Amino acid sequence: QVQLVESGGGSVQAGGSLRLSCAASRGTWSSSFMAWFRQVPGKEREGVAGAYIDGRGTYYADSVKGRFTISRDRSRNTLHLQMDSLKPEDTAMYYCAASDIIPDAAYWLWVGWYPYWGQGTQVTVSS
């Protein structure tokens, strides 16, 4: 059974840091691409960071470049998102996603390419 389980969310003041983790079942880890998305109520889910599982490349939304870092620990089947210099506008529910059908990293921002999703972890940044 394919499973993604996020952890590490919480509340932090602006300028602080959080590290999200996504534990993937063995079946999910065979996916070629994994990513972090976020969503606030009333808005569409947006891509934050993505990465090829084989280490070919990492990709970031403009809004988080230089502040967030995506990484994967293949030995533990875990995807991480290190979030530094957090801003109130980073407040959202953060989701881990995996894809084995995405044709190219150029499409990584579109949610339709991800068959597998976690349940989400809340991040709240106060000013």
C-alpha cells in the first residue's frame, strides 16, 4: 500500500525555522519524483519544492528560493523540507506528494501529476 506520512509542522515566529519530514512506504519510494505543496483555505494548492528521487535535480517556487531546502534520505525512505527565515505568508497546510508519471521536471508544479499524497502537516508563522 502506498503511504506518505508528514511530520514536523508547528507554530513558529517569523524568522524562525522548521523541518518537515515525509516518511514514504517502499512502494511510494519507487516513484521518480517527490515534492512538497502547500495550501491555505480558499486557495489552490501550490508547489513549494520538488526533487528527483535519484538526485538529478531540485526545484523551488520563486517565493521560497534561498529559504527552503528539499532533500531526501533514501536509506530511510524520507523526504525533508528545511524551512528557514519563515514568513507569515508561509502559513499553510503542507503536503508531501509523489509521482511515477511526471514526464519532466518542467511540470512539477501541477498537482495532477501526483497520484500519491500525504495527509498534511500544519505550519503557522506568526509575525
